[in-house]
Amino acid sequence: MAVLVIVGTFVFVLPQFANYGAVWDQVKMLSWAWIGILLASVLLNVVTFAPPWMAALPGLRFLQAETVTQASTAGTYLAPGGPVVGVGVSAAMLLAWGFHADEVALAVTLTGIWNQLAILGFPAIALALLTLTGGSGAALQTVAIIGLAVFVTVAAAFAAALSSSKMARRVGDLAAHVVNRALRVVRRGPVGWTGESFVHFRNRAIVLLHRRWHVLTLATLAGQLSVFLVLLACLRALDVGPDQVTVVEAFAGWSLARVLGSIPITPGGLGVVELGLTSVLVGFGGNNAGVVAAVLLYRFLTIVPTLALGAAAGLTWRRQRRPVVASASPDDGGIGPR
């Protein structure tokens, strides 16, 4: 299905908006000034990969965080079900560097939840901004309502899981029971964790979030919005000006595409994001050739550098090691000074 979606988008659908010859003509007209701006936006995007992980995993250095995020994100572009592959790559690298499994599990969980909440929340913000500026968008309205409902559900479930040790223990015991029954079907298991593992996880999460929730939130927002800046730079560089697509409309289209891209139909949402983003931006009034060129350039600038850096990370990550740190005190939930 992934292959059909990708081929169908790039071979049959996008050329209906603008033929690739016209798109290439748009790209060839890029000035050196705009090329510099585009490269600067890509650099900003790359460096904002690291801070959320540094906030969620005390002791993780910037270069290590960049290595992990570039390698894991590259994995999401190369395999169906990419987010799962990314989690596996991240965990394997961090464990090999000497980080404890509890620390890694907490960091993977928090960065994943914070990123997903941001993706789900952006359409609602975009819809509000679009409404305030007199715009409209039926597709965005639908996605915003669904996204907001899921946002509230996920946030409420996470808050409930952290609300008490009793609740965490119940959730953990139920999860272990369900997983063990599934493992018996394939003659595996049982798992080595119980509800008490969830209680321990809850205690660590509360300590970390009490100290760093604001840093994690700001770092996550910066990382997400730096991706939008790449799209906005591509639009303006390729003559899709504010008279055609305003900043708010571009943000609305981008937020919609982010939700679509998070659905694991194709690796990295390839084909799905391009089609959704192009349709919305053209619908807002962008010229066809300029929009298609901007969307393809945006995807190139957000995927190819990550693939290149991810390949480099895959070749060099074993040379890095976790620094020697002070032991955590028993009363700090296992998160001591680094």
C-alpha cells in the first residue's frame, strides 16, 4: 500500500497540479540570497532536534542527542511503521552508551508524548488563527476537532497514570496481563515487568517533569516550529507570497500535513504529506507550480539532510560514550546531578 500511495502521488496526482518541468523552472530561479536563507532554516531545524532529548534525559550531551535523533529519524524515513523503528534505534544507542533502561524508557516516552501532543494541538491553534483572520478550511476544521479530542484524551490518560501509585500499579498489572496473553500465542514471554515497574516509572516521571517540564515543552515547540519555518521559507523563496498564502494559512496547511504524516501509512508520510499539503495550499490560493515546487523543496530539505546525517550518525555513534557522572541519590527518584 505504501508503494501504491507514493507512486500514485508523485507519478499521477502531483503532475495534475503542475508538470515537473514548470516546477523545475521555479526552482532554477532561486537567488543566492534565498538559497542562504533556506540553508539557514535547515540548520536551525537540525540543531533543534537535540534539546528535547537533552531535557528528557539528564546527562545526554548535545552531540549525542543529535546523533540519536538524526539516526532514529532517518530510520522513520526508511521503513514502514517508521516511528517504531525510530524508538528502537534511539533505545539501542542510548543503552549501548551506558544509560540505564529506566532513564531511556522515560526519555523515549516523554519525548514521544510531547511531540505527539504538539502535532495534535497545532491544527486547533491553526483553526483558531484562521478564524480570527477571516479564513476557513473544512478539512482543517475536521482534523482540528479530531486532533483536539485525541489531544485531550492522551493528556488526560497521561495525567491519570501519574495521579497515584495505585492507578499506575493497576495500569501496569493490566498491561502485563494483556501482553503476556499475547506472548503466549507466539510461545514467548512472560515479560519481566509488573505494575510495580509502572509505579517506579511514575515516580521518576514526576521528579523529572517537576524540574524540566517547561524546558521540555519549549524545546519541543521550538523543534516542531523550526520545521514550519523551512516550509515558509520555501514558499516565499518560490514566489508563493503572502498575497497568495498568508503565514496563518501556511501554518494551517502545515499543521494538517503534520497530522497526516504521523499516520504510519508510508515511511515518513512520503506521498501523503506532499498530497495533503499541496491540496491545502493551492486551495488557499497559491499558484500551482510555485506550491508544488515549494512543497517538494520543503520535503527535500527536511528529509535528505536527516538521511545524510543519520547515515553519518550510524557510522560514528559507537565512538561516543556516556560521561562518568555522580550517582543519583535515593530520594531524587533516580535522577541525580549529572
